[in-house]
Amino acid sequence: MASNSAYTPGLIASPRTFVSRERELPLAGKALVSIGDRVSSDTIVLEAEMPGDLEVVRLNERLGLDPEDIIDHVLVSIGQNITKGDLLCEVSSFFGLFKSRLQSPMSGTVEFFNAANAHLGIRQASQALSIKAYLEGLVTQVRDGRSVTIEVEASLVQGIFGVGGESTGALRSFGVCCHEMVTAKTVMDLGESVRGAILFGGAQINDEALSLLGEMKASGAITGSIDSRSLARYVKHEVSASTTGDEDVPFPLMITEGFGFLPMSERVNQMLKERESSPCSISGVTQVRAGACRPEAIIPIPVTLKTPDQANNEWAGADFALKEGSLVKLIREPYFGMNARVACLPREPQAIETGAVVRIAIVQLEDGQEAKVPRANLELTGSIS
């Protein structure tokens, strides 16, 4: 039987849920923890050696000689460790009156020598790669030295958008209400308590406040919204709203509502206030396409770890079916970050501006206008009211 509904995930804001995160290396390495170990957020759980870059030294070009004139005069061998400045080759000419010498431009290990063209390969030193736990919790799975799974009972808040990677710190309120702007004065008034803290609250944060937070060594920030100008100044370039996390910023920033001037949800603000001063893990990584990943703040609950069945997840029984009347947030341009109510869910797929034929929803925006958008561009934020 045809159904006029679709599964649409909503942003989670749960005071108590069970969180599981996998920590993974990009290459084979080793795990430093075992199943059953309890870890803190800064515990190193995985490590590996990243091979150094391979540099090719073209001896013939450097010396201006033919390869056959160089082969017998190479002074290093495959597998030998060398230091920058070590002599690689020395060739005598004009009955020994002149000598052509070439020193190594780098340190590393000789990996190959090609006699046909007199090219010498030097592998630079490998670099240690370590992965921290990110969460304070229990190790529940270790896989082949490549990944570790950590679980914890925690308060969890997801954002609609974020920038920056991962960080940890104690939660602290900006001290402003959900409808106020977070300014440089807001930050200054907090003084030294900003250092190492993850600050939350307010409707919007401006670039002056972000800059000052960076100077004062904050560990993260969570607020309702941001304008595109302030965001571009913070990351120093235009940002894609679809994939983030690699930005070179002082700390991760998580936006709970969207772009513009949007008050932080009273419910989210109150939940964070109730956990103020608690240790928190924050990530600004955002991916809204396949394999969706949301920015998040995870605040572990300092009680004996429970099983998933015992955890009190208030979203466990929620109705995630998209229906007429559902409250949604739009997650693609030109309506990115806007709130709306579903007015109609046509059963048959329809063509959109890109030419694709998809299942769509007719939504009513906050200003009363209606818009036709793909259902995949919606996130459920509330049930019928």
C-alpha cells in the first residue's frame, strides 16, 4: 500500500542517550587499548607510522653528466640512512684535477638507485600518527589494529552546521539569552574562564567574538546561527555548506539552527545549562550528503555505564515519519537553515530545477511562502503541532 510519508532523520538533542563512536586509522597500525578499558578523551588509543615522502634526486641533471659516468661513483647504497649534507656522489675529471660532488638535499633512507638514468630515491623519515579517544568512555571493540569503538552514556546535541575538527573542554555558558548576539564584550566579560572551555548560548556570534575566543584559547563554541560574512572571516575563505571539518581554525564552531539571526532553541540551551562545567567533546565536522555526519557536542554522564537497552534515550520512541504538518529544517540552498512546516507530500516523483525526478515536499516557510523541495533536503525538527 502506498504511504504518503518518508523517513527523515532529525537533529538529536537528548539529555541522556547512549553514544558509540569508532576511532579509525587511515592505515594499518596498532591499538593501545583493549576491550573493557576505560579511557579519557585525551587517551591515545591507536598509533601508526606514516611513511615519509619519497624524493627523487636526479644525479645526472645535478652534475651535468651522463648516467654511465656516474654509476661507479655513487657513494651510498640501498637501505643506508643518510643525513642532509652527506656526500651522495663524487666524480673526478681531467685526470683528477676537478671533482664534481653532490650532497644530499635531505635526510632519509636510500630506497632505490636506477642505473639507467642515475636517479636516486630517498625516503624521508616516517612520522608518528596517533588517534585520541575523543570520548571519555568504555572500549567495546578493537579491530585489527585499525579501529577502536568507544561507548558512553551522555547528553548529546547535534548541530545543523559546523567547522573545525575535534576538541574537548568544560562547558560554559556565554551568559546571554537565546535571542542575544554573542559579541567581543560578551567574551571579555567572561575573562580567564574562557581558556580551555567550550562556550554555548546566544542567537548569533560575530567575527570579533570568534577572533577574541581564539586569542583567549577557547576550546569550542556552540551558538544558534552565524552570518556568512563572519563565517568566511573566521575560516579565512568561503565555506561549502556540504562538507567541513578540515578548516584551519582555532577551535570547532557548532551552529544549532542555521545561517542568519536565529535564536538557539530554548530546549537545547537549557539542556546545556544543566550540564554546565561538565567535560564535553565537540566536533565541527559536517557532511550532509551520503554518509551524513553532523557536528556534535557529547557530554558524558558520570555514572556506571549502562547497556543500550538501559540507556534512557528520549528519541528512541520518537516518530520520524515525515507527514503533513511536520516541522522541518531545510538543509540545502536556496533555503539552507530555514524552518518550515510540511504543507503537502505529493505521492508521485516530480522534476526539480536540476532536471532530476525525485520525491518532493511542498513546505510553508516562516514568511508564509510555499516552496517545492526534495524530501532529501529536509530534516525533521518536530512532530505535528
